[in-house]
Amino acid sequence: MPDTPAIPPVIFDPVLRQQRRDRAAASFPDSDFLYRHMLEGLLDRLGDVKRDFQDVLVVGCPDSSARDALVAMGKRVTCCDPSARNAAANDGVHAQEDALPFAENSFDLILACGTLDTVNDLPGALVVMRRCLRPDGLLLAAFCGAGSLPVLRATLLEAEGDHASARIHPQIDVRAAGDLLARTGYAMPVADSETLDVRYSSLARLLRDLRGMGAGNILTRRGGPVLRATLGRAATIFAGRAESDGRTRERFATLYLSGWKPDPSQAQPARRGSATVSLAAALEPKR
């Protein structure tokens, strides 16, 4: 009897995830710095690839910036978002990343920006996106990874003391992300990270940014709301970590992933020791 596929744990509440992104849509321009940072990184990496991608799927479209940039390059763009409001605003499709309603071999390029860190079945999402790609198509993804929000995490733990609840989402690191790309069938997988430090005048301003980008706590086991007294302690602790000008430095770590859908035309590394194919040639995409 064949093994039954494992059911992924439900870490994130999908209904609350959609609601948070829907509600954040109106105020998103006030807290869009992280999305724009990720998108700029993705477009920079796309610019390094000497290929002409015509049909592009954008996964994660809280505004029109990704679509507009790609259309300006002459590409045909389809948008998709787990928020119904975001999808509608971009004439796109409302869908979860692990259940994309697109046919196999539909796109040359998938640009996934800012959503994959809150997908319950991330391996399943990567497999679905690989199926949507045409052979030798490229996935470029960016999302928050390990090392994000260390000050907020420490502040809340200290403020709640012995009664701490889960407040910060679990985070994937670079090594695990690269391994996951390989396990889900991508050729030439690459994972790297970079950090963005933002200095805040108060804890309230940081929390407002997180709400404004739809990045509040959506854990299924998130405990109750933070009590007012606890929030007051947390604000004092956060302020106590401030630098000389009264601002506290918080960190956002972005993971960038890239991988190709396998195709026979792609360069393959030779057997160990034969040295007939260089590493540079193995990583060079088909032109």
C-alpha cells in the first residue's frame, strides 16, 4: 500500500491571513518599505539573468508596483494574492500559494514577493509553482526569514515573563530554504539573505508598521491579546534598547530564493573529478 502524503501542520490561520492583508490594503502605502525592498532585490536579480521572460506570474501584489515594473519591460503579467482585495485591485486572481489555479507550463517566470513565510504548506507551494513554470522557467522569491524582528521577540518575551505566548512567526533560514528548493525539484537552487535595519521612535510605531503591511500575528495558537499592562512594559523595554537619539533599531532579514524548472537543455555538472563542465557553466541559464 503506498504511503499517504503527510498533511502539513496548520501553523497559520488562512482566514485571518486573508483578513489581515485585506484590512492592510488601505494603509499599505504608509508601511510599504519592506515590500519595496524585497521587490527591488528581486528585480535586481532578474536583471542579472540574460533571458527574455514573456509570461510572468506575480505572487503577492499588495500594490501595482511589481506589475507596473514588469509591464514596462514588455512582459505579460498575471497577478495573484491570498488577499481578495489585493487581487481585485490588480485585476488578478485570488488564491493561496499552494493551490494556484493555473495550468501546468503556463509561465516563463514566477516572482513571489513577501508571502511565502506564512504559507502552511511551503513545500507544496514550491511544487505547485514549479508545475506552473514552463521547462527552463525561473522562480524568484523573497520573504522574511530567520533573524527578523529580534528586538520585538526579546521585548515581548521579557514583558510577558513566565506567561509568554507565541507572538512571532517561525522563520526559515538560508540553508533550510536552499535544501527545500532542491527537494521540491528545482534545478540550480540558490538561497541568500540580506538584512534591513529600521530605527523606530517607539514600539507603537513598529507595531503600526507590521499591521500596515498585513504582518500581524496569524498563528493558529497565538494565545490571547497582549494585555494593556504587558504592552506598557513592552514599550518601556523597547525604549530602553534605544540608541543615543532615542530610536531603537529593529532588523528585517529577507531570504531570496531562485530555482529553475528542470529542462534537458540546462548545463549539467560532470562526474566528480572529470572537470569537463565548470561550475560557472552549470549555473548559466539557457539563452
